[in-house]
Amino acid sequence: MTNILLVCSAGMSTSMLVKKMEQEAEKRGVEARIWAVADAKAAENVGEADVMLLGPQVRFMLDKMRGIAGDTPVDVIDMRVYGAMNGAAALDQALALIG
């Protein structure tokens, strides 16, 4: 099971990307738990995650989130991927960060 945490400012638009990523994971046969939280809840959730992806709107928090995440990989979702709600590309990014 791969645990992918998405972090954004409010959790609303990112929840749409979660659905797209879940659909893509299911299509590929990848067993994944994918969920989104607001940035204020990131510290409470990162312990359950294998990777943390930030929405572009909170990219300014990258260093802070890396500090919170410890050894968990953290990166920002590309604006084009996020804007297009490209679940396949976001899933690829998460899986690549995990290795």
C-alpha cells in the first residue's frame, strides 16, 4: 500500500485531484491511499504518508513542509499538472519520489 498525502491551502480543489489520482491508481493496479489536507493539518498526517505533494498554491511552504516531513519525500505538483487535474502525472510524480 502506497500512502500519498496532498497538501493545499483549504483541501477543496486538491480533493478533485485525489479522485483523479485514485482512478489512475486503480486503472494501473496500484494499491494506494491518497488523501488531501489543509496545510495546517500536514504535521498531523505526514506520519502516515510515504510521500507528500504540495499544491502549487502552497509552494512557498516547501521548506517548512520538508522540515515537518523528516525523511518523507516532499515536492510541489507542477502548476500545469494541477490545473489540468492530471491524475496520471501527479501519481507518476508521487511514485517516482518514493522510488
